[in-house]
Amino acid sequence: MPDVVFTVDQAKSMRDQAVPGHNRWHPDVPVATMVRPGQTIRVECREWTDGQIGNNDSANDVRDVDLNRAHMLSGPIGVEGAEPGDLLVVDILDLGPVQAPQEYGDAPGQGWGYTGIFAKANGGGFLTDYFPDAYKAIWDFQGQTCTSRHIPGVRFTGITHPGLFGTAPSADLLARWNEREKALADTDPDRVPALALLPLEDQTLGGTADGDVLTGIGRDGARTVPARENGGNHDIKNFTRGSRVFYPVHVRDAKLSGGDLHFSQGDGEITFCGAIEMGGFIDFHIDLIKGGMETYGVTTNPVFMPGNVEPRYSEFLTFIGISVDHESNTNKYLDATLAYKRACLNAVRYLEKFGYSGEQAYLLLGAAPIEGRISGVVDIPNACASLYLPTAIFDFDVRPSASGPAKADRGQCAVTS
């Protein structure tokens, strides 16, 4: 059994835990516990919004979610002997939903999880201009597989993974983050959704920090939404059991933190809350490579070796997108983001022919283990992206045929009132 170094009572918010975690990146967040190189540990996690989303048939909670509280991170975990310039070697041994005796309950991860489409006014998503309102799907876990009453006709095996883990930034690195993100936000300060989420004192949780230290964390601490040089919110679905991650160390003790566990996710997590979100546990083996950042040139982002534990689908229906806005007939130059957006929209429109609403299809592409690929970025002017949808996740034939699509009443996802 791994050493349980960070525990979570799923009936309480992260703020009310015996040792609280944190929701901002800052070098002064106090270490919650120390571990040693070579140690195998277990970290328990809250769901990323701290339990704001319920197992119900309304998307009002997704519409009204307070993003100032996110992400709720477990840690920081200090590593003995870690110094700036080292590489922290983290092996993911196991992870999953909440374990006994808390395996069933009202918190995400206690036998269920959810996927949400965030409202455009509150975060939005990849296709927010096409789906500006909030929607939700609840997923029930059965071992490694899941189903949803809100997206019937679908069952698949999840690739469980942490959406977010990383080391603490140095004061200098944090200052550079804040400088560049403010410069970006200032180019269009009234944009909805915002171009960047800047430091915000409201709802700041700084672990066990108080007084002037907590004030500084709230004033300068980086929000956890994007991935950055320290790791952070990568949302890579193949970052699963068996993976080995090499994190740059920027501060003494490394201060590893994380959370945002996912039961499954499609490449891109396109609805923003597109994975199947859950609380749960993750087991790590921890080690160090002294001076590894310079030795291997790993200075701006982590590198990782993916695990080989994932569902094996042998047949895919693949949708293509190019860097053309078809509504306005506007060509963009090698714009891979637009190309992938068009591939996603092509998949949504296709699934609508089988009876799914656009919102159901959008939620499914965020949650199911689809594969997204940048297929071409040299053939001017059009970048080409592709989306691989496993056909075996459906209980009907989703492939094109002369008989036409098997259209049926597929119900509806949770909507706002």
C-alpha cells in the first residue's frame, strides 16, 4: 500500500479539510507534507470545482459555477533534496475514482462524474460561438466503463488520468507569467470569454498560509486554468497509469501539487469542462534527477512517457477539418485551431443525423476517448486536422451506409432553466 500523504474527506470542501490544499500557483504556498526520493505515495483529490456540480438533470450548476474557486489542488508535496534545476521524476502507478469507504456519495467521483459545456459568459469552450449556453451530462461508472442517461446509446472504457499536476513556480517565473498574460488580456480587455484569467484575491485558497503570506498569494498567485512551464493543466488523456513525467523544479522541495482527475476525455477537452470530471486518488512513485533541467534541456515544459494502459479501439470514423470558416467563407493561413474546430463541428453535425442534439454530440466528443490530430501544417493556405471517433462506443451502427442513418429518440442532456 502506498503511503497516503494527502487525504480528502469528500463530504467537506477543500477549504475545510484537516490539511487544506490550494487553488493558486505561488512559491509561498506552504508544503503540506514531505516525501523522499524513492517513495511510493497516494494523493487523494477533490473534484476540480470543489463539488459545485451535482448528480441531477439540471445544468444550472454548470451555468452558475464559481470559477474563482478552481482548481482545487492537493498539496504541495515537498520532495527532500529537490532544488531548482533538478528534474522531478513522477511515475503514475494507479489512479481512479474515490475509494472505499467513500466510494458512493454526492461528490463527483463517488460512483459518478460529469461533463459540462460552460456558458460563453463563464469560461466558454472550444465551440462556444456555436454552443453559448450551459449543458451537462452525468456519467455512471461501472468498473472501467461508463454510461450516461443524458447521452444514451453509448458505452466506453475510460482512460483515467489527472488533468492537472505540476511543480511550484519560482518568484521570477510567476512574475513572467503574470506579465505576459496581462499583456495578452490588455489587447482586448472586454472580450467574453476573457483572453486570460489574471490573479484574483477572491476565493483564494493558499493551503495553510495566513496573514501577509496568504495576502501575497491572492494578490500575485497565478490562476490554474492553463498549462505553463511548471506543468499545470495539460489535460492530456494519455497521461495515465504507467506514465512517467519529468517535471522541471523551480523552487526548493519542488512543491508538487495537482488534481482535476478525469475518468475519460477526448483529445482537446473541447467543452472546457469536457472530460468526465471526478474526485479520486492517484498513486505516485517519486524520484529526482539532480541537475536534470540543464542536462536534458528540459527548461520550458515537462516531458513525459505515456503509459500503455488504454482502451484499444480498432475502427474509427474520422472527420476532417481545414482552416476555413465556412459560414463567412474566410480562409485562415495554416490555422490548426480553426481546422480542429471544423473537424469537431463536422462530427457534431454528423451525429445529429442519428438523433442526438448538437449539445449531446458536443458533450460526447469532450468525454469519449476520441483522437485529435494535426494532420497537415505545410500545404498553404489550409491546415488540416482530423478527429477519430471510435465506432465501437455506440450500440448502433454509426457508419455511413446506403440505408441511411439509424435516427432515433436519444433523449436530451441536462439543460438550464
